[in-house]
Amino acid sequence: MEYLVEKFGSGMHYIRVEESVVELFAAQGHKRVLCSIGGADPFHCAFMPKKEGGYFVNLGAAVRKKHKIAEGSRIEVSFSPDTSEYQFEEPEVFREVLRSDPEAEVIFRSLTPGRQRGLMYLVQSVKSEEQRIVRSLKIAAHLKAGISDPRMIK
């Protein structure tokens, strides 16, 4: 389906998603889905409710840059169920750090899915592999110290 890229007053870009599409996935137990723009590799996302009604999918800066889209762009989008373990791409380096630190892994697995995704995002958001390792180790240390809120870890 074709969607118009819009922008909230906060500057966040998004596409409005028809309620029928959201209901179709919800009936199958999916709030989080994979979104493909123009048939390209899909990214993990969620159908988010709008205050005034309806739903949207956020289009972050990396997605917009990759697809060269801006407010007012018309894009071809398809959705599919996200059946991955975390509904988010788990960074390999983070997986390895958790494997090497069973205590941190147990704590991580006990967190809510949203907290798990938030911590994985912190790792994924840095570009260099070295920094991903450093951040993964830092997260493991914070988890063992009782800090699991991604907003408290930088």
C-alpha cells in the first residue's frame, strides 16, 4: 500500500496506518511487525495509537536516510508479522556478552520485552563494533548492579 510520510510537531516522522491493517495483525496476536519500504529489507516496528485516534508507525532518522524519504514523500509499504524472539534485531556482540555473563543474561531475560528492546537499541545505536562491545559490557554491569532502565544507561 502507498502511504504519505507525515511529521508530528515534535519533528518525528511517521505514516498513518489504517485501523483495518492494525486489527488484522492484532487478531493474529501481533502489535509489533516488520515493515518493508519499497520491497527493501524490513525493519522492526510497532503500531502506535495516535492521541486523536488511529495508528501510526514511526520512521526514524536511519530509516528515512536509507530510503531517502522526507515529510510529504509517498512510499510503498508492506507489513508482515514479526515472529522474532524480541521483535527487534539482537546485536550479535550483545548476545555474546550475555552468553559469557550468565548472571547478566538471567537478569536480561527477566526484563519486560520493552526493556529488552531498549537495551538492545542502546547497543545497536552505536556505529563501531568496538563501541558496541563496550556498551554491551556496560549494560551487563548495570544489570548486575540493579539498573535495567535503558534511560539510566548511556
